[in-house]
Amino acid sequence: MMRLDVLFRSCWHDFRAGAGNGIVSFTFIGLTAYLALSLTSAEYMQTLGATDVPRNGASVIYLMVTGFMFFLFFAWAWIFAQPILRDRNASLHEAVLTTPVNLKILLLGRFLGACLLGILLGSSVLFGFFVAPILETVGWMPAGSFSSTPWGQFGFSLAWLIIPTTIGIGAIYLIAAILTRNIAGPLIAAVIIILIWMFSAVTLTEGDVNLTLASILDPSLFSFALAETDLWSPQQKESAFLPIGSSFLTNRLIWTVLPICGLVFVLSRISRERLVSISDKAKPSAKAKQRIQNLATSRAASPSKPSQNWARIFGLECRRLIVQVFQSRALCLGVIVLFFVGLSNTFIHIIWHAEGPLQPDPNIMVKELNTSLYLVFIFILAGLVGIISRRDNVPGIDEMFDSLTTPTSLRLSACAVTIVGMVLLLTLVPALSAIISTLIADRSYLDLAFIFTCQIVIVAPALLEGAMIIF
């Protein structure tokens, strides 16, 4: 009974703490509003093949539920990191982890609380469909746009799409949070999942390469839902259920069962000392310690006056931040993967596509790459800006910087300049993909001036605006 009490209490406390955060409420309202906006677009409904069915038909529900998981992957990363990071951010993790309760039961209860919160967030799409008929009532949509509430499709989406995906992806994020003990772990896992989603939904599905493999690899099942609903008649699109076949079950095995087994294995080997201790990667190496000791010795032997050359200090601060960014192996790996994703997209959707143009037209390539990678860049920038601006928020380090004579605006400006530099570098990734694909296919179409002008003049300002808003 004591274990069940700890389980239920930790579950409820984690759910209540997460639900009281503004991020969850804002995401829930934002996804619901975005769904309503999408349902009012006849052109968007046409892309889903839903022009001859009600706006709350079965096919529309399945495509929206699975498609909106693209936005939920990063929100879930934050939610499932909190069971590990909430106490650590408040410097209470040592007190909590020394309480005489079973650690595995405590973490399991917190995981269940995060699952409830993640399922609630994923259900925002179903809530949007539930309240969407109001748009018809107020006259924003023509009469007859909605049918009666499809409770059966709601239940199927919740039981087979939202709940398994939330639990499986949440288990991956919690494992990443336990291993890294910071928000970077779940965010890196989210980027990898997004890249897998892009490869399956964009490269394999839209390129008609292998629909079966896309259905298995897609963590959201959007590729599976799209492939199935494209073959349905108008009557099936209105009230049918997705078939639960081998591809569907294999997908659930990979993205639900295996992550749960991995979480069980990690929890069985977890210890309080590992959660309290600092990550080995965060500890300075012996070489770094020796370098710091030598520098301190030389400064003590020949003390110098504090430098007031603010321009030089500003340059050194920018250099420090840029070096720290490029020391992230996950970021470098993500940029490399994005480059190859963009390279494959240019061949699959343009150069090798049956509808043409079968040539590396720079105008078409730049438009295709920016369209397919834009949202990914926004999410990467959100994590990158957070890491750059909050990297020094460490007890002791923050106070040390505050005690310096350096103006606060100098550090803030250095962060802003570093973010601008990272944005410009990210905008060059699609440009590099377009250039390499052109060199491979037909060098006569290479137009460096056009490609770089489009990226710097058109794409970079939009990303800079988003980065500054996040900053």
C-alpha cells in the first residue's frame, strides 16, 4: 500500500505541476486554434483529399491527429524532462532523492503523471474537432460542413494513436533526461525523432519510394494514415477506421513497446547517486584543470590591470559562445543529417520526380528545401537560443559574471550576435544541399548568386525574426 500511495501521489504532483505551467496551456490553446484555422481553409482540405467529406470526417481526424504530432514532439520533450529536471532546477534534487521512498516507484509515478499531461496535450486536436462546429454556427463556415460528433473515431484516435505514441516517445525522452540530467538530452532526442519523421513522411512517402517502410518508421503514423486514406472512398473517409495490420503493429512495436522496455531496463539500474552526481561530460578534464591552474599561477606571479577594452572583451565573449556551440556534437550531427535530408529531397522531389522538371532548377530547389526544412529550423533555433542564453545560468557561475565590471549589455549583445551568426549558418545548409545536388546532376544550372541571395535576403530575415522573438 505504501508503494501505491507513493506512486499515485508522485503521479498527481507531477501532473499538477506540469498542468500549472503556462507552456502547456499555451500549447493546448495554440494547437486548438491552429486546427480551427486549418479546417476553414478549403485549399488545405483539398491537399488532404477531404473536399467531398465533412470537415470532421474520419480521414481528416486521423490525418490531423498524426500530423499535429510533429508539433508535439518538442512539447513532449519538455514535459517528460521535468520529472528529472524540476527538482534539479530548484536545487531540491538532493533533498528529494534522499527521502526514504522507493526511487523506481517515485520515477514511475512521475512518468505516469507526465504521460497523463502528454495525452492531455495530444488530445487538444480532438478537443478542437469537438468545438469546431461552433465555426459553422457563427457563420465562419458554410452550413453542412460538419457532421455529428464522431465519438468512435475519437476513441480510436485516442486509444491507438495518441496514447501509445505519447507513452513510447515519452519513455525515450525520460531515458534521455536520466542519462544526461539536463534538457539537452530530450531535445536532442526530439531532433532525431523529427529527422526520422521527415525522412519517412517527406522522402519515402511524398517521393513514393517505399510506403510500407515509411509507415513503419514514422513515429506519428502520419505516413500510414495518409497512404490508407488516399485509397478510401468518400463513404470510408467519413466513418471508417484505420486498418490494424502488420505495418501498424510493427510501428507500435518499435515506437511504443521497445521504448517502454528500454525505460524499464534504465529504471532497474538507476541509482540515487547517479541522479545526484554531475554528468561526466560536465566535469572538466584533467587537461582543462591543468590549463586553468597554470593560468592562475601565471596571473598571480605577474598581476595585470583589468582590461577596459570593451570591443576586445566583446569579441572574446562572442568567440567563447561560438566555440561552445560548435563543441556540441549533437548540433554538428544534426546539421550534417539536415544537409543529407535536403540533398535527398532535391533528387526525390525535383530531379528524379516523374512530374519533373528532371533538372536541378535552382528556383524550384531553393523553394522546396526551405518549405520542407523551415519548421525544423524554427525548432532547432528554439533549442539553440535557449542553450546560448541560459548556458551560464549555473549556481556560482552566474554570480561570478554578475560581479564583473563588464556591462550587462555586453554579454547580452554577444549572445544576440552569436544567435545571428548561427541563424546565418543554418540558412546556408539548404544552399549547400542545392549546390551539391546541382553539381552532381547538371553543373550548367549552378547559380551561386541566386541561391545565396535567396537564403540571405529572403529566408534569413524570417528566421532571425523568430530567433529574436524566442530570445
